[in-house]
Amino acid sequence: MKERRAEESPEIDLSELDGYSYRCVDDCALCCLCQPELLPDEEALFRSDPVLMAGVTDEHISPEVKGAAIRLKGRHGACHFLTDKRCTIYNRRPHFCRSFPLNVFAGWRVQVNVNRSCRGLGLPGEELEPLGRRLLSRYGDDRLKGEVRSANKVFSQFVRNTREASAAQSFSSVRSAAAMLDDELTEQLGLSRVMTYAEYGSTKPNSSPADLAKRVRITEAEADISERALMDGVELFDLPDLCLLPVYVGPDLSWKMFKLDGKTFVGWELGESGETKEFCRVDPSSVDLLPMTTAGRESVREYLHLINSRDCFLGHAAYLCDMEGYEFNFGQVYLGAVANNIIDLWWRASLLAQVAGLEQLDAAEIREGVVFFDMDLLDLPTIGAFI
């Protein structure tokens, strides 16, 4: 991590936007299932207008989030201001609604990410790179400097902590190691080696990427990836409140979610006001990691490279390392986090495919898995901050 002098403009990374266009899809309204926080000036505006005030709440679906936000219908339905999948306050909608599908992350630099759960990504329309620049211009250089300055302190403290605990590994080395292991990270045997290494391996501080990759490849594969995928999947859908469940927008633009009911996954179609209608029941033990075609595996590899490039994900791995008390080398934590998320993606894609009666995962099925998964990936706890 390279620290920049406070008076310098922060480094800006828009590489994730390069070559992509976007068009809002009628009747999708995925972004209207999120609960946007209100910025201080927005809160003042909303509280001063009786119509807008009716949609304000201090109760957020994520308990750790404090401050005013937009109310959801029926607590787990769509935005209070959505009617027939149309925003009734479009010209006065909050900042976080306007910025979708882009996310601005402040770490040691400013990076703009694209929410790949958005159905409009890749459609002919507005180019994302100039859209990202316009979004950043609304913050202003001073605000971006301040956000990076604050985040830099957190990342620098993390680096000092890893050094003191003899768990240090450079950010570039863990990313390079993950890139070297893209074959292993896209098949079950390799994933087992990575997970076993992450949990039981031994790594010297500041190892080279080649050494990290070598340690994975010589690790005996002991982790049962299918069993781990099932356990994580059950935990994913075993939540007490529907508002906490992942939402998947299908190709038909219906909103779907799954919830564990006893020993069965129940698939619910979600309505705008929070009403639900059952559309399927699935035995969790029947959800296998389906085989991938060559094109399907290549799609996973492309998504792996995306994960590996996101500063917020590196911050997530740092968060995990901190939560585990720096017991493990950061290289092990990072590679384990990558593997865990690839397993999650594979499992979600397999669940959707099996519900549709399919027996393998081609590129289209992996794409559906990404639609189901990416919003949750961007919502993982991290050091640094989305702004």
C-alpha cells in the first residue's frame, strides 16, 4: 500500500467500469429493494416535507447501521416511495439511489465498483466510465481526500497489526497468489486445497506470491467442499426475518428469495408491499455443486479476477484477519476468503439451475449466480468505507 501526501488528490481507479454500458431496465427495481441511508442534508429535506417524511425511519434492516433511512413496505418489501415498480419521488431520490449501480469505496485510493446484480449492466445505454467520473465530481476533491485520509489510517494500522503478529503479507502478493491459483479456485479439488491451507497451513511473513501458491498446491485436500457449500447455504437462508434474506431478480424480473423452513428451502416470490407467494420447495441435501462447462468455468474465472481486483474485498479479508485476532497469516485469510466466496457463487448458481431443472452450469447459469450473489458480496463487512 502506497501512502499519499495529504495535499495530493487521491488515486482514482475506474478500471471496473471500463468497456461497460448500462441501461435501467423497466420493472426490475432491484435497487428499490435496498434501504438507502439518508445523508444529513437529505434527512433535513425529507423531514421538512410531510410527503417525504412519511418514508423516513430511524430503524434500519441492518442493526449496525445508524441514522435516518428510507422505510421499506411491510419491513421487507420495496421502498416506501415505489408504486407499480416506479419511483414516485424520482427527481428527489436520495444520493445512494442516484448512484446505483455504482459503489464508491475509499481505501488507500478511491475505487468505483459496479453492482453486477443489476440487470441493466452490459445493455446498450450510458457508458459507465463517464458516469463514474460524474459521480465522483459530486463528492468534490476535498471530500475524497478526507475519506481516503481516514481510510488510509485504518489500512495502515491493519498493516502494523499484521507485522506485530508475524502475519504480514503485502496486498499485491496475496492478489498475485490468487491470480496464480485461478485454476485451483475454479474446481473442487483445488478449492479443497485452498480451504485446507487457509485453516491449517503455515506461512512465513512476507512470502512471495509463488511461495503462497506453492504451499496451496502441496497441501493435502481435506476440506469437503460440497459439505461446506451445503452448510453455508443452509446458514445463508436460515435467518429470522425476510428482510435479511438475499433477493434474486430473475430473468422475468420477478423478485425471489429462499428461506429455510424446518428442513426445507421454501422459495418465495416477493411482492412490492412485502407479500410473498410460494413458488418451490427444495430439499437442501439435494442441492449439489453442479458440473461446469468450459464456458461456465471461464465465467467463474472472470468473476474471480473481479473479486481479486476489488479493494473492498481486500478490506473484507483484512476485517476477517482482524476478527480472528491475527491468528493466521494474511495470505491464508485472503485466499480462504476468495475460496469461500467462489463456493458461495457456485452453490447459488447450482440452486437456481436445479430449480430450473438443469444439470450443469454454462456461462448463462453462472451469470445468474452472479446476479444472485454480487450485491451481497459488495455488502460484506470491510475496513475502509463505501461513501
